[in-house]
Amino acid sequence: MKIGVYPGTFDPITRGHMDIIERGAKFVDKLIIGVTTNASKSPMFSDDERLEMVRREVAKVKGDIEVVGFNSLLVNFAEQQGANIVIRGIRGVTDFEYEYQLTGMNRQLNERIETVFLMADVELQPIASRLVKEIAFYGGDIGKFVSENVRDEVVARVNELGRKDGV
């Protein structure tokens, strides 16, 4: 059985993430979405909120998909899940350079786990969670980048925190 892991912070989960999940699920018998904490990214949503958000969004995707939280080295998490493949989305050259270095380090830590890169759909390449949050903080429409449910959650959180344009 081929088990793959698609890791990320998913803060929030975007249409770009969903594209990689839908396409990645076709390459493996089971896809585990690993929702991790990355304190350096100053998450908008708590771990539990992101887990719930991702579970809700992937519920409509075909395939054997499980959403699991983790806070450890990716290769250790993958091994604990019985995975031998890590799926990573690439938007452009900058992503590739970072992911290439990360893959090399992961390979040194556990050579049994392969990393597979999927290029983001051309229309989805500019989407980044960081930019979605920034657009929302300044009152912009993020509906093109996230599902309606996620948009509503992001807008509600931004309203709780206070928009940067003072509105």
C-alpha cells in the first residue's frame, strides 16, 4: 500500500492546497494531510481550528484521505504514519529552491522516504496563505483564493483582530 503525506500549516487552506490534495490523492492508496505548527508563521488559526478546517474541506475529495496534526520532524511523522512518499506543491522557482534543500535534508535523515513535487496549476500558482491573510487584513476579496467557508472564517477572524485599514 502506497501511503503519502502532504504536510503544511494550512493557515488557511487555499484552492492551491486543494489542487495538490486532489491531484496527490491519485498517486497513492492513502493520503495523509499533516497539519503542522510553524510558530515562525504566526498562525491566524489555532491547531484545532486548522485541523477542523482542513477536514471539512477535504471531505468532498475522492480517495482515502486522513487529516492528522503533528509537531515533529516531517520524516519522523511520515514514518509513524507508514508513509514512504511526501508530496509537496511547487508554485515557482523560489518554492523549488527551498523544497530542494528541505528534500536533501530529509533524505539525509531518512532515505526510505521519497519526496514528489507537483507543480501548482498555472491559475493557482500565485496563491499563498500568507498573501490571502494580508489581502483579507486590508479588506480585499479573497473569494478567488479560498472556498466560501474558508473565506467566511478568515473574514470573521480578521474582524475579531481588526482590519489594518481601520475599518
